[in-house]
Amino acid sequence: MTLTLTGVGREYGGLRAIDDVTFEVRSGERVGVIGPNGAGKTTLFRVIAGGERASSGNLRFNDRDISRSPARRRARMGIGRTFQITALFTTLTVAENLRLAARGRPLDEVVERFGLYDWLDTEVADLGYGQQRMVELAVTFATGASVLLLDEPAAGLGAAERVTVSDAIRDLPDDVTVLLIEHDMDLVLGLVDRVLCLSNGKLVADAPAGEIRSHAAVREVYLGSGDDE
């Protein structure tokens, strides 16, 4: 197993944002995380990445307990994360952003994989939003992370840009583990092997992607709700 959560919870003043969440993710697996607004998806990512500490339970990464490890240590161990809003140095060029991140992978490999040659000397602030999302994905990959937590990587993109970002995620190396939060059900099911569904902070389903639409709990709290998140 690459990542194991056992009974993980995160509480804010008595409110359980995530509650007794248990699952395992194997090396190279692609896993979608879905659920209605307020289900706890982004909180789950913050707890995994170390931006917030779990209030209860245990997290293990590559058979090491990381429950109390700070975010910077988890990043060095190989857990990388993108955000709902891009987190790049907008006054720096694409090349400069990549050089700051490229600890674990050759820069040329990253540039070629994400097709960034034409943007290298462009300041991030001068890129379109879809281009920025692609650069953020490339920067996270450049860190050498073996686990990528992708929080709505296609949010706000047009149809063509969504295809480009989806293709980039699909073409990531087989040994890179991906956990993906995404609103678009068709997009997420085209990218992942398995889906976790959260509702009110609880994990209500953990099923192969091909079975998730017919899962009773998912139909009740997610697909049957009329909310496309």
C-alpha cells in the first residue's frame, strides 16, 4: 500500500468535517473522490497533505506513520497537491516556477510531458487560466511526488482545455498514484480505477469506477440529489 487511512477524522469545534474515514490506496492506483458540497473532500486532502492535522485516527504512507508529520515533510516524502485555485508564483515565468519545484524529476522531462516549450519564458500572470492549471499540474509533478492529490484540476476550464488536462492526467506514469476530486462525473470516471464517495464527512462508498453509478448509497446522497458535484 502507498497510503492508508484508518479511522481518520477532522473536527472543528465539535463539527466533524470528516468522520472515521478508512481506506487504502495502492501504488499507481487512480482514485476519484466525489460527494456533494460540504461532504469533506477538500478537508480530506488537507489532512492527507498535512495542511491540517487529523483530530483522530492514523495515516500511513509507504508503511510510515505520518499522522503527526508536517506538510513540508510529507511533501519531501512524495505527497504532492494541487488546489482549487492555482498556487503558482504569478510574477515568475513558467520556467522559473518549474525550476523552483524540480527536485525529483529532470526539467526537460516535465516540459516535454506537459507540452510547455512555448510557455517557458512567459510570466504565469500572462497565461490563460487553462494554461495555468496545466502548469500547476506540471509543477506538482516536477517535485517528484509519487502521490498526486488533484483538487478539481479541470474546474473553470472550457471543453477543449478539459480534454487537454484530462489527457495529461491520464498519461501520467503508471507508478504515480492519483487521488482526484472532480465535479464532472463523466470526466472523473474516464480517469480513475476506483471511486470513494463522501457524504457528511463519512465514507459511504468505495467501489470500482464502473460500479459507482449503481451503488445504492451513491445514488441516494450524490447522483440522486440533483447536484452535479
